[in-house]
Amino acid sequence: MKTCTGGEKSVTLQRERKGSGMVLNIFFILIGFVLLVKGGDFLIDGAVAIAQRAKLSAMVIGLTVVGFGTSMPELLVSTQAAWVGSSGLAIGNVAGSNIANVALILGVTSLICPLPSQRAMMRIDIPFMVLAMVLFIAAAFMGTIERWMGICMVLLLIGFISWEVFQSRKQNKETEMTVVPMPLWKAISLVIVSLAAMVWGADLLIDGASAIAMELGELLGVGKEAMERIIGLTVVAVGTSLPELFASVMAARKGETDMAVGNIIGSVSFNILCVIGVASAITPIRNAWEPFAIDYAVMFGLAILLWLFLRTHHKIVRWEGAILLLIYILYIVKTFML
């Protein structure tokens, strides 16, 4: 009869604990997924009601309420990361989320339904998004994103939002709009609860996926710093972008394509000007250039490609969405190979 030594028992207990931990992490991922799906569904209903009652266009609501609301996970993650001095996670989260927003989310959403462009989007919103990227990359090129840079980013975002709301109300003032039978208080409550559910769902999913990724990193012998960058650019970036993904998919399914595109453009601008702005205003973000130069190039290149797609056909057609999705898959493969 074979007996187990103390060392063998210890190894067996560790394996059992890891196994139970893996099951718990998978459970968190599933719960987070459900919260994201239902939260995205209710979020669009509430946002459409607010847009109609406030006489704002679906694009502006997508740029502001939906776009910024779904970017709250990025703000929380990057601010906390900057506070504890983890620049790799703070920068990686924003750069990776922006890449996921354009390539993954618009790619998947346009496969469901082609996403049309508007004149105002091409003339103002996308150029502003590109400007935000240029400012972000220029600040990062300095090596450290200083406090004054972050404050300037936040002020620029506030000015842009104010101008967008003013222009939308001015254009829709004389327009007769059909108001949905939903009280304003109910619509606002629905949006707040939906956003909270989506943030909580994304948090559960990130925790579960990050734990699994760290275990895989240990098994593969990947260093802590390298794994932090990989997790920031992939697991955390995709996880914090899930609210945008489900909000855009639900908007496309409900025929609110303007809101779907506005959500992404607003999220990208918010990620840069508010998330990086607030994080660097709290504490300067150091080592912001060298580890992420390739990621900045991919992010900026995708923005230009998005502009070309929308300018060529005045919408993102399905085969263009497939190209965006393929680029994202190749980017993920490249990130894990470095």
C-alpha cells in the first residue's frame, strides 16, 4: 500500500485549492457576462429615452452618457494603477482599451449591422478623437505624463462636451421628436443602474480572467513586469471595454447605429482625456513611452483606418468590420509573443 509523504500531501492540497479557485474564477466570469448583457440591453433603452426627452441626438448621447459611462471601468482601473505606481497597467489599460474599442468592438458590431457615418461625425467627432490621440502620444513621448498635462486634457474634454451638447440642442430645438412613454426619472434611473451592473460585471470578469492569466503566466515562466504589461493590454483592456462592446452590440441590434458609433468615439476620447488626464493629475505617469511605442502606433493607425472606412463608403460595411477584427486578433497574438 502506497502512503503519501508530507510533501506530496502539500502538493495535492495546493492543486485542489488551485482547482477550486479556477472554478470560482470561471463562475465570476459567467456572472459578469450576464450582468454585462442585461446591463447593455437596459442601458440603450434608458439612453434613447433621455435623448428624446432632452432633445439631444443619439450620436451626442452615445458620445456622452453611453460613451463616458461605459468607460468608467477604465477610469477606476487606471487611476488606481497610477496611484500605486503601476504605470504599465495604467497606460496599457487605456492603449489596449482604445485598440479594442476600434478594432474589436466596431469590428464585431459592424458584422451584425453596417454602421453609417454622419457629416458631423466626420467633420468634428473623429478629428477630435485623433487630436486626443496625438496629444496622448506627444505627452507619452516626453517619458512622463506630468500633472499639468493631465489637467489640460480634462479641461479640453469638458470644453468639447459642452460644445457638443450646445450644438445638438440648437439643431434639435425646432425638430419635432417622438417621445417614448418613459418618465425622465425612470430613464435616468435605468441608465445609472445599468451602468452600475455593467461596471460590476466587468469587474467580476476582470478579476476572474486576471487570476487565470496570472496562473498561466506562472506555468509558462513569464516575468511579473512582462505579465503586467500583457494583462494590461489584453485581459484588463478587453475586460474594461466589455461595457462598450455590449452597449454597441445592443444599440446595433435595436437599430440605434448612431449611438453604437458615438459610444466608441466617445469612449476613446474619454479614455485618453479623462482617464489618463485624471490619473496623471493625481500622480505623474512615468515610463510612458518605450514599453508602449508599438501599441501607440497600432492605436493611431486604427483611428486613421476607421476614418478612411467611414469616408469611403459613408459607413463601416461587414468586410471592413472583418478586417478590423482580424487586425485585433493579430495584435493580441503579437502582444503575447513579445
